Amino acid sequence: MKKDIHPQYYPKAKVDCACGNTFTVGATKSEFSIEICSNCHPFYSGKEKMIDSAGRVDRFKKRIAKKDLIKAPAKKTEKISKKLAEDKIVKSVRITKK
């Protein structure tokens, strides 16, 4: 193994979570600050908790709402166009019978 190329290893590095939990791990940094740990992660804790620090969920919901507004008039126009198409077919049938 070459000397002086490996980073300093800290066997008792301190990890601080946003939920307040602290624990130690072996790492190349002496201290870590994390947002989610096994104590507060929904998969490990069994509790569903919404952590949205950047507002991404709200932006996503707004985009979906806009798409729903755009789609709503399209459905009405489809119904109207179907009725118009049926009327044209009925008129063409009447014209050809005469």
C-alpha cells in the first residue's frame, strides 16, 4: 500500500440528523449533517412523514392542477365534435335517401 495518499480515517465520526438523532460511524470526515436517517425515514420507522424542504411537492401539485384545467375543456370539445360528426352522418344519410 502506498503511503501518504489515503485520506484520514475517523472511526468515531459524529452524524447529526435534522430530526435530532445523533450516532457515530467510521468515515473520512469527522462530522456529518444529514436530513434523513433510519430513525425518521418512513421506510424504517413505519410512519409516513412529508419532508419537503424545497417546496417540490407543492410545485408538482400546481403543475398537475394546470394540466387538469387544460384537459377539462378538451373533453367538452370532444363531446361536441362527436355530436357534430353524428349530425353530419345523419344529414348525409338523409340527403342520399332523397
